[in-house]
Amino acid sequence: MAKSSMRKSEEFELYFQELGNKENKFFDNMKDVYMMAIAVGFKYGQPLAFSKSAGEDIALRYFNDDDKKIMDLVALSVTDDISILLSDEEYQERKYKLLEEYANGGMKIMVEEFCKPVVDISEFYKFVEGFESNADVAYKTNIVDLLQGAIDSFSTV
């Protein structure tokens, strides 16, 4: 059966809930927290496997086309294997497991940076500001170069 949702680690479920709560003004929803976690985990090269999930999985239908393109770019860059983008169930399962691990690693970093002992909005802003860049993104000739340019623009501060 084809994958229909993304799992969250039990270890970070509380933080997903807190950051994905509109009332806290961090993210509009848990899907956005998940995308940030994937990006952070990827940027720092920190996939983190987990065996126990918690809370409600995030249905893939909540991820828009842009989210899915970013997921594909991350998976392609990490594996350097174009077959990871195939719609075959085996490749999709491999891709989504990889993305879940990057989201988990990203959440670990996010928790350490601005969530311990409690979620701190000023520390969150400092963390996000660390990704800003004034550098122009040069024209890239292939998808890996394009992704690397995006990563470089996050890391030049």
C-alpha cells in the first residue's frame, strides 16, 4: 500500500504540537513545522532515525506541490539517485523514510536551539535570522546546483 502520511518521532511530538499551534504564532500548522524540520535537518546534514512515532501522522494531502518539490529535491540531493523520484511504491517508501529521518534530525536541532526548556519566540527569531542572506542566487544549470545554491543562501550569514 502506498504511503499516505508522514510520521513524527515520539521524542519530539510535544514540540510539533506546540510549534504547530496557531495560537503560539510560530507556524500556521504542523505541516509547516514538518517542512521546516526537513529543511533544517537537511541543511545540517543530520538525519536521525527513529523507531517509535507518536501523535497523528501528517497526511501527504496537506503538503502542497511546492512542499513536494522541496521533498523531491532533498531526496535527490541526498541519494544522488534519480530513481528516488519514481512513483513506484518501493522508491516512494525509501524517499519518505529518508525525509522522516531528516525531519526528525531537524526537530532535534530546533529543540536544542529554541525549544529548551520551553519554546522561546526570541530564540526562534534568532535561529531563523541566521538563515538570511543578501547574496544573489546565480543561475544554476542543473537541479543539484540549484539545491546547493539554496543551501548556500541559507548558510551565508
